[in-house]
Amino acid sequence: MSIEIYNELDPVFEILGLLTIAHGGDWKTETIKAMDDYGIDGETFYNKHLKIVEKYVETFLKYRVETPSEDFFFQNSSQELFLMVLTMAVENRKYLEENEPLDPMRLRSFIAFYITDTIEHAQLPDIKDMPQLPDEKSMLDFLDNADLKSEEKWYVLDLLRRPDYWFTQLFETVRLNMSAFEKARASVAKPLEKLLKRLARYNNSEFMQLVNTCSDNPVIYATLVFPMLQVVLYSHCYQGILNEDLEKNEAAADSIKEELIRQSKSFADKSKLDILCSLKESSKYNLELAEALNLSPSTTSHHMNILMSSGLVTVQKKDGKVYYCLQEENIEKYIHSLKKLLL
């Protein structure tokens, strides 16, 4: 496997993230609340580390170009569906960068594959091995069996019917906002340069383990729009530029209780505890867990994201599939910290 690391921001990913924020609520309030829910003093962390992101977002919002079709992607879709659109745009960026005509059949197959993917695949299969939806009947039959909410099915049906139209509109929105992105990046150039240099020295073994489950030649970018997230798609991966600060905060002595609270929430949820008990028996891929626990694949994926962010579960690549397994060292650390605190 060859991993390419770009110590820079990806304009496509950043613009789509910034447009998401533009259509959201109060970004600052929501960010602080999310950190509080995660077990971190959100207000303190924001004031210490996130002023650069605040300026970045404000500058983009000042210069952004609104387009008639962007509400379809950023206003009305759920977080899960937007992640699908984001993945589609990033993984099919050749249509944007090389200005190629969009292939509706390919895009339609990719959308269907994404929806049915249970994270068994370590990389994208050939397009011929993805679902084929050549006509209206095949699209309706596919959606009838898809693990989607009723309102989401109508949204996806519109995408499937006209994928070339909708993604042409999306890529045009990205093009029109390239200047706003460049102005936003320039507004934070000096602190961004320092953070990028620091990120280049930062070694996050858990993130690299996730990257190693991707395609044979994954690429890694830094991200400022999602500064504390780790995003792993099929061939593109993104590391939040403030992950090191978040990690240091979690490791601080006065945050031990907060980390215990965050991890204890996973043990307190029956489905998550059932998952951990199942993984004690053996490592499993997503669909195995879903069938064993009578959960939908998407619900299982949601639980796994939380368990992974809590450090209780990790992944291994085996026989072309991605398997979940217990992070035993961190579970022992949790038990030790709990004993030290209470006994």
C-alpha cells in the first residue's frame, strides 16, 4: 500500500463543509455543545483553539456565492445523506477537476453502492460490480429494499433519476465558491501554516490504522472546516488540524473524569454494550454485527463510530473486509482509571 500525504487543505472537501455550515444553525453554539456532550469544556476549548476556524468560516460566508440548487444538498438532506453526497463529490472529483461530462450510469451505481455498503469492503469495487440501475423500475425496486427512511427515499430517488444534473449543479457551486475559499484560507494564512507544520509532525496511530483499511493508494489531507474530526472515505482521508489539541485535552489530568464519563456512556447503552460483548467473542464486520444483534447496518455503523471515537473499538483489514475488534488496551485503561478514582 502506498499512502500519499498532502500537508494542505483540499478545496473540494473544505468548500462542501463550509457550505454545510452556511446552511446550518449557530455554528459556534453547536460546536461548543458538541464538545460539552463529548465530555470536554467546550467554551474553554473554543476560546483557546477555535478562533482561527471562526475567522475562516466568517470570511467564507462573507464572500460565498449562493446558487439556486444548493438548498437541495445543504438545506433539506440529513447528515447521513450529506455525507453520501460529500463522498460522491470527493471520490468523483475528476468530473470537476478535468471538466469531464458526467456519466449518469456510473454515478447512479456509486450512489446505490454507497447506500448498500456495510463497510465490508476495504476499497471500492469495479463499477461493474456495483449495483446496476438502468431504468425507473430498477431504481424503485432498489429503494424499496434500501435501509432508508421514507423521506430519504424520495431524496435519493431524485438523485438517482438525475445524477448528472444534480452533480453538475453541485460541482458548479464548488467552482463558484473557489474564490471565497481562497479568501478564507488567506485570512488565516499565518496560523494555518503553523498548524500544518505541527500536523506534519503529529503521528496518530489509530487514524493511520483506519487509513490502512482504505484503497491500495489512499490520500490524506488536513481539514480546517472539521478541525477535530477524522474522516475516512474510500480513497480520500482527512485529519482534523486540531486533533492533537483535542488529544492533549483528553490526556490532561483534570479531564480523566470527563474521559471516563464519555466512555461510560457507551457502556450504559444496551446496543453498544451488546456490540462490545459480541466483539469479545470474535472480531466481526458490520453486517455480521447487524445480523447478530438484529440491528440495521446503518444503525450499527452509527454505534461503531461512537465506540471508535471513544477508543473502545478499532479496525483490522482482513480478506478484503474491514473487521471491528475490541481495543483491549484502552478498555483495561478505562477499568484501571475507574478503580483509581473510586477505590
